[in-house]
Amino acid sequence: MRRKLVAGNWKMNGSRAALAELDAIAAAAAAAPGIDVAVAVPFTLITAAAERTPALAIGAEDVHEADSGAHTGCVSAAMVKEAGAGFTIVGHSERRADQHETSHDAWAKAAAAHRQGLNVILCCGETEAERDADRAERVVQAQIEKSVPDNADGSWFTLAYEPRWAIGTGRTPTLEEIASIHAIARSKLKTLIGDRAAGVRILYGGSVTGANAATILATDNVDGALVGGASLTAAKFVPIIEAAASL
């Protein structure tokens, strides 16, 4: 049985002062031993976050696909691991849209992270235009096919479905739409990696809040949540952790 995972993504937000929010988040995680809780913070905060809350899984929001080299301004998987990260997010929709990253880029980054012993949350999801054109299923299937490493398994790999149009907008798909995409994602994973697909968690991401978390997390094939804005404060993130723990 797959354990629920509630993962926060601070994006380009936060400061050393903001790390005080992790104290209550870590306490909520400790009070919910039946689930996993993780927070990805900006590169500049990884070491301080890992030292402040050693029992909480701290991760990076991205890594470069190369182990080292002339890549000015980029950060490798080995670097974030040395800084204290235990996982990384790759293929996030905002990087696909803003930095024009491809599914191949996400695949290469996932492989690089795994080489360095990091766990990986790999994101997929359609745009509003793609959903309106009834292409959401095909887009998600194609992204999974091109992004998931051949050796992926649940011991280190997690998939996150995040419809781009739901991120930070307050809009969410219906529960039926979420269940449909997650079932399609599970089926595609099984095609790619066989029986190992059963152990891979599939998270939902996109305007998850304390108010809607319980119903979303109780949906078939939803194994947790990837949370953006609501993970920046304990007041908003802890209710999501509690909702996951109650299931």
C-alpha cells in the first residue's frame, strides 16, 4: 500500500526568517507518522532548512542534467545533495513554460538526480488550451512516456500530475477529472515499467488547500499532493498534512 506524500514547493519565495515556518510543519509531520511530508526550498535555503529540521525531508526545486561542467548559474544534483537535499522536483510546469524545458530535459534531470542518490518528483500536466481542445489525456501520456526513466520505481520516483491552468489560480479540476488522469497515468506507467508502477506514488498538484485536500486525497490513485503557495506557511500547509493523515 502506497503511503500518502504531502510535498511543498516554495518556488522563488522564502528567506532565512521564513524557515521558522518549518518548525510547525515538522511538528505536524512528526504527529502524522503514517504519511510522508517533504518541502522543496530555494537552493539558498537548503542547508539551513536541513539543519533546522533534520527529521523533515528537504529538497531542491530543480537540478541540472549534468553532473558538473560549464553551466553558469546552474546547480547539479551532487551539489544539492551535499547541501542537504534528499530529493528534487523536475519537469515542473513553470519550468516547462517559462524556461521552455522539454520532457527529455525532465528525463535527463531525473536520471541525473537518481545517479546521485536523490529521490525525484517528476511533474506532468496539460495547459488550459490543451484541456479545452480535449487533448489533456494525450498530452499527459506523451509527457510520461518521454520523461520517466526506464529504471523508475517507487523507492525513489514519484509522479505528480499538475494541470498548468490550476496552479496558483484557485481553480481545480473536478474529482472525476483528477481520477481519470491519475488512472491514465497509472496505466501508462505500467506500460513503461511494468509491475513497478504499482509502487509509484502519483500526486495531484494545483490549488490544493486545507479546504479541498481531504476530498482530493481520497480520490482513486491520488497518493498525495504537491503544494505550492499553501506550503509557504504552516497555517495553510499543516491542514493539508492533517487531511492526508486522517485518511
